[in-house]
Amino acid sequence: MKLLFDQNLLRFLVERIGSEFKGSLHVIELGLDQATDREIWDWAGEHGFTIVSKDSDFRDLAASLVPPPKAIWLRVGNASTEQIEQLLTANSQRILRFEQGDQESLLIIDSAAR
């Protein structure tokens, strides 16, 4: 499962979750750090990635556009990178089911979702 991390998440998060989510990237690695949310959305859809963001704009895109891609909205406030890493790892099976499913385009994960 390939995740694409938005610029509001630190890029070294990719390295920290690499064993769990192989093939994941950060928008900076792709030169998309200055891209619009829609450009990131389109790129992710064309390349088979699920977007991970703390930005509610991706929630809005997921509600108004047909996948692919899908989006994971992290409602975690000012959580540390370590907390986000733990949250993603704890929810890895849930994320996998979401990515493989056909019905949902948005997965909301908050700090209570463990």
C-alpha cells in the first residue's frame, strides 16, 4: 500500500513507516510541495497512491470527487511525528481494508482510533 504524505507532515515520516507501508512517498520527494491540493490529488490518482494529510481540504476533495485516489485525514491536531507514526502503525489493517475497499473515498483517523 502506497501512501503519499502531504507537506503538512514531516518528510522523514516516510522512512519511519517504510517497513509497514512500502513504496510510500512525501510530496517533497516528487517536487509537489508547492503544488495545489488538486494537483496532488490528480498525481496520486494517476500513480496509485492514497493521500495522507492533516489538511481538511483533502477531506473536501474526497467528498466531492470519485476515487482514485483515496484520502486519509488525520485529525490529530499538533501531534508529534512519533505519535502519528504510532497511529498509522496501529491502524495499518484498517488502512489496508480501506485502500482495498470500493465504497469509501475518505478514512478519518483521530487520536482515539487505536
